[in-house]
Amino acid sequence: MTGKVTSEAPADGPEENASELAKGPAEPLEEVAASGSPREEQAPVPTTTNPAPPSEDVPSAPLLLTVENVSDSSVTVSWEPPERLGRPGLQGYLLELRREGASEWVPVNARPMMVTQQTMRNLALGDKFFLRVAAVSPAGAGPPAVLDQPVHIRETIEVPKIRVPRHLRQTYICQVGESVNLQIPFQGTPKPQVSWTHNGHAVDSQRVSVRTGQQDSILFIRSAQRSDSGCYELAVRLGSLEVKAAINILVTEKPGPPSSIKLLDVWGCNAALQWTPPQDTGNMELLGYTVQKADRKTEQWFTVLERYHPTTCTISDLVVGNSYSFRVFSENLCGLSASAAVTKELVHIQKAEIIAKLKGFVERDFSEAPSFTQPLADHTYTPGYSTQLFCSVRASPKVRGRWGQWAEGSHQACPPKPEDGLGGPCPAPSLSGFLWPCFPQPKIVWMKNKVSIEGDPKYRALSEQGVCTLEIRKPSAFDSGVYTCQATNALGEASVHCRLEVKASATH
């Protein structure tokens, strides 16, 4: 049979265990030894002495006596049953110890126990002793198995370790005024020295509380402020061994409002606004802006745009005859800013008056040189799939109109011919005919590595409403290079560039 048992360590003196030895299974052996010396002198009759048990009745020594574990207060030993159990059978095992420098073996258990593993507890640091175990049968105890080396009880040293929780391996984000309570477990025996630093300096004890136990350390901030953001480093030191762990804390709050806002233009039922980013973003990246409008009659605010990233916008579908105010909020993960930037003047949407002025009309000059409002962006593509490059250009050269004649017998103008390439609003009537204005688009030229690709069937260039598109059919690595879009009119020219990289196909 196998098993394990836990026992207390015996006292140092053998006298305290003398009675236990007398009660143990080794009692027949003690009686034989006691009758061996005194009774031979007083009564030499051989019939009064007990014969020694045969070797077949006594079990052999246990096998593989091994120390399983040694701590600072306990030791665990195990062994295997003996090869020979004896004819009467096995009663159990008797474990004994002998302290270094002593000559007496002291039993650990008072009587034999049917176990092959035993743990001795409540041992003192510095104890050094030998152990032996013997198998016991009704005929007596067999020869013991003795450990070759003594067992030394000393303090164990565990290498320090810090186990950072998973949610603290990334930046810990909280809002201003919230409490911060971080519990960091660690290991180490004996108890290591623990210290915290903030951005390389000792933590401020007036703002940060640190409580360290046997297995963890707690960093607590009752009311976090933005100054508490930074890198907190936990150091666990045990002698010459030291481990560190860094925890990043980011304390955020709502952002401030945009610095300023102004009205750029009002036309028809549209209004254009522009504003500047806030000076305080709340210690984190902005999610965008919220634009609202309110008319003078109801004075109720309605949201027009949410999480809008640019700093300019055009608000359309305004009601004719109303006057509007506009305001803009900043927004981050904590929410909208507490206040908003509000336009100072009201925007009046007036009714358009149609007045025919046949004479003295001053034509407004809308002419301007080409300028790209959206440049080309660098791209990387996979070969075999069609690719498109986009950009947008703005240009309006001044071009004289073309006179037409009224159709006979009607009041409708003759439309321009397709080959004229003219377009625009409806013509203004006059006594002799009409003036059909024309607004030709700037000339767009696409180049690759400063060489024009116009007429190449591999490329297809499109231009509509100022949006220029270059389509590359099934590009290959040969099509990689620098592409240029050049816009030219009578007032000047402009160009934008981008780099296109076509990855080489993988070979198998």
C-alpha cells in the first residue's frame, strides 16, 4: 500500500521519545536486547531466552528513499516498498531522524504507518539532520534505509517576477476627477523591496498612495488630474535581482471650443464657414467637430454635421427669408466641448430678385489660374487589377461668349452644336439674339516620369466637374513611377505629382 502523511517534527532530546519507542512495533527487539545481558548473568538457563526471528519473517529495507521537497519549515520524503515483506506480513513503516552531532535516532511517528510518503512540518531554520526508514512486521523491524546526505532546512529564495494584468499592458485611459486603482501582483521570496516612480522621479506622496502587501502592490489616485499622466514604473528588488514593469496612464478631459469661427461666403441657400482648431484638445486626439444651426425665429439648435474632420464646411438647404446663426463644438472620447464657437453676425437668406438690365451690365470676372484642390496621393497596387489616380483642379478662365439667333417662328434659342464644346446656363435674351456663354475646362495633360502618356491605349484619362481621373488598365511592375497631372489655361498652369508602385507578383 502507498500513501502520504504529515507529522510534526520531534523534540531534540531522545528522552522525550523513549516511551514512544517502547510502544512502537520494535518492542520485541527491545525485549530481546534487554534479556540478553542481565538475564544471562542471573539465569544462564537457555530455555528462558527468546530466539531471534528468522530472516524470512523480517522485511527487507525499503527502496529508493528520496527527498521530494525541502522548504524553509518542512521536508517531504518518499520511498518504495521493500522487496521482501516477511511471512507475517507488513505492519507499516517507521521514520526516524538524527540531528547532526547527535547519536540517538528519534522516531518521527510513534507507530508504524502504511504510507510511502511523509511530510515533516514545523522545522526550524538551520536544522540539519539525517533520515532513515524501516519496514515493520509483527516479527520486528527490518534493516533501515538511510539517506546518504543530511537534510538542511534553510530559507528558500524565489526570483522576483511582476505579473502585469492584461488591461494594463496598454495605455490606461481615465478622465479628470476619476479615481485610479491599479493592483499589480508580483512574486518573490523572501518579501522583496517594492518602489514606484513617475516619469523617472519618486511619486508624489500627497497625490499618489502606494500600498504593498506580500504578493501585490496597489497604486491609488483619489482624483486624477492631467498632471498625473505619464509612465509609472514598478521596481521589485530582491538582493541583487531586480525586475521592472512600466504602466502608462493618460488622464483626459473634454476639449476646449474652436479658437475662432468666421463666415466665408453666403450665396443662394448656402453658407460657407471656417474655424480654427482648439488650443486644448483634452490631452488626446480629436474625433472631429459638430456643426449646428439655429434660425432667428425659433432659436432652436439643430445638428448639421457630426464628427466632421475638416475646419471648413458648406451648409446648404437654408430656408429663404430666414436668418441663421452657426456654432461649432469640438469632440473627443470624453464628449463635446463645454462651450462652442458661435458666429458673430447673422446670415440672411434673401429672395433672389430677377431684374433685367440690358444696358450697363458689369460682368463679374471669375477668371483664375488653375489650382489643385486635391493633390495626387502615393499608392501601392497589386499587378493584374485596374488602378485609378484621382485629383481635383479648379480654374475658370475668362472666355467671350458666342452669339446665336432665335429660331424662326418661336421664342426659343437654337442650342449650340456638339462640336462647339460650349456649355453653361440658359442664354440671356436680347432684341437681336442671345449670348451663349462658354466656360471651357483647363487642358489636362498626364505624364509618367515627365513623359506625356496621351494617346497610350493602356491609359484612360477622364475629367468631369474638375475631378481628373487616370485609369491604368491591369498595371504591371513596368507601370511603376512618378505620375504628373498638369492643368493649363490662359492664366497659368499647375501640376501635382504622386508615386505609383506596383508590387511584383509572388512566384510559387
